[in-house]
Amino acid sequence: MSAVVHDAAAPSPPASEGARGRASLGLAVAVLLVAFNLRLAITSLGALLDHLGDLGVSATTQGVLTSVPVLCFAAVGATAMVVTRRIGVDRGLIAALALVAVGLVLRVLDGTPALIAGTAVACSGIALGNVLIPAIVKEHFPHRIGTMTGAYSAVLSLGSAVGAATTVPIADAAGSWRVGLGVWALAAVAAGIAWAPYCRRRDPQRVQVRHAPLWRSPIAWAVTLLFATQSLNAYVMMSWLPSVYADAGFSDAKAGLLLATSIVIGLPFFFVAPMIAVRMRHQGHLVLALTVFTALGWTGLWIAPVDGAWLWAALLGAGGAVFPVALAMFALRTTSTAQTASMSTMAQSVGYLLAAGGPFLVGVLHDATDSWTLAYTLLLGTAAVQVAVGYVAGRPVRIADRL
């Protein structure tokens, strides 16, 4: 794997503590605004998926739409560092936000092809942002990586909740599903405006390519598989949980609210989990605890989707905190910034590729059986795999020590 990493920037003129503090706060706010946009395009579509079906969008097309995000994350994640080597990481983030905004507008134009193409463009921008945000945090917040990882993971999750909870009400109030989906382009534009002051001219001395032979490391593969299993569960939940609740008898608006509740309840877990992980000798125990929450959530939906609806949503939200734990492992299992960047690239590209079929397969299974039973069986199976690879990935061993 190869990855782009930042070298130390050229020394800057001395600044007062107050000026540095304001710059740091402004930069943190800009990063968090970007993070807010990194799931909106997905959960807003999931909230309206059943409504689109009523308008004639086929179940197969709906399945394709739910798989587009992870496919884009895999494809773009694998090439993001090559692209940003030419334009720089800071300016690459502006490009990512531009893709998100353009895609969100494109997908509300008339026709199924525009819906699919726009979703792909927006998700490509999200994929680029997924890869760049950890590198930006590593460079600009080297002494607060755990805190910033938790903060941007939590805000990312908050954006997911906002998209899930408010898209249907916005569409109903406007009398158009296109408004419900297209309005989120404004959030991407706002984040771009906030980030623009921190974009620097590309300096060839600050961008280099490093190589790390991660493909031969069992630890790297365990981290990648952990990222894959949590991604599969997360995107199945974001894409299909509203449909599960709708089939149980809830309205579209309440089904979206349940998904939003799941995501909001996960916020404190997303914030705290990486800070706990960096203090643990073996993160496998933390992965086990969080995966138990996920397994209980899917089992509860299988057995009693109505009576325990809010509890199952809460458990799934808490279990989703495996995501920031996996992000923390990128640094915990590596010995250098370059190797961490390579680990991030490998895990996100391969992990999302392995997870890509999950939402589509769940849709196919449901369409073929008119039941969620096989889907729940699949999801519980991935939970077992997640625990197994989590214990391998969580061992207190650095990749360099094993190669």
C-alpha cells in the first residue's frame, strides 16, 4: 500500500497564544462541520427509500442505491491519496465537499439514472473526506488525536441522525421528496466556506509517498476485516432500519425518527470509545462489549420489533461505536504516521469493498422472502466474525514488529 503523508510545514512567524487558540478553535470547528456532512447523503436517502418505492423505484434499484455508498468508499478510498498527491490534502477536502454538493443536487433531477449518478457523486466526495479527515487531524491536532477522533466521529453520527430524522418532515412540508434530499447540499456548501480559509497552496515538500508492506501483516488484515464488519452493519442499519420499522407498522416519519434516535444515542459512545480504546492494553474486550450491543439490537428487532422498538434502536446505536474504535486502531497498531496513513487507506478501501454487498444482499433477501429473517441471520453472523477479528486486531502488537 502507498499513502500520502504530511511532512512538517515550514516554520511560521510567532503568534500570540490567543491567536493560536482562536486559529485552533476555528480549525476544529471547520473539521467538525466537514464531518457533519459525511453521512447526511446516505441517511437522508434511507429515510425516503420506502417513499421512493411507492413512486415506482424498484426494489432492485433501491438495493443498488443502498450499495452505492460502500462501493464508492472502496473505489475512491483506494485512489484518494494518489489524487490528493497532486492537489494537497487541504485542497482535496474542498474538492470532496464540492463533489458532495454537486451530487446532492444531481440526484434530485428527474429520473432514476440521475438519482443513482448523483448518489454516486456525493458518496465519492464523502469517501474522499473519509480518508482525508484522519490525516488532517493527525497533522493539525497531533496531541489531541483521541479527542478529535471522538469529536468528529460523534459529529459525523449527529449528521447521520439529522438526515434520518428531518428529511421526511422537510419533504412533507415542501410537498416534494426532491426538496427533502436536495436541501442538504446547503450543508456541504456551508462546510466548504468554513474550511476554505485553511486551504494552503500545494507545497511539493509537504506531500510525499511512503510504502508500507501491510498486505503481508495478519494484524493489518484483522483491522481491515474489523472495519469491514462494522461498515456492513452500519450501512445496513442506515439503509434498511427505517424499512424494518415501516414493515412493523410505523409511519415513515416515525421510522426515520427511530433511526435518528439510534444514531443520537450512539453519540456519547462514539465520543468516549476511542478515548477508552487508547488507554486499553487489549482493545478486543471493548470490541466484544460493543458487538454484544449490536447483536442484541438485531435479535430484538427479529423477535419483538414493535414492543422493544426504542430499546433495539438504542442498542444498535451504542454498538456502532466499533467504528471510532477501528479508526483508533489505525494508529495503535502502526509505528509511524506514514504507516498509519497506509493502514487507513487499506482498511477503508478493502473494508468498504468487502462490506459493499451487505446492504444489497439484505435487500435481495427481503425481496425474495418478504421477510427479514435471513437478513437478521446474516447480520448476527457478521457480529460473530467481528468479535473474532476484533480480538486479533486488538492485541497489543505493532504491525512493524510482526513483519
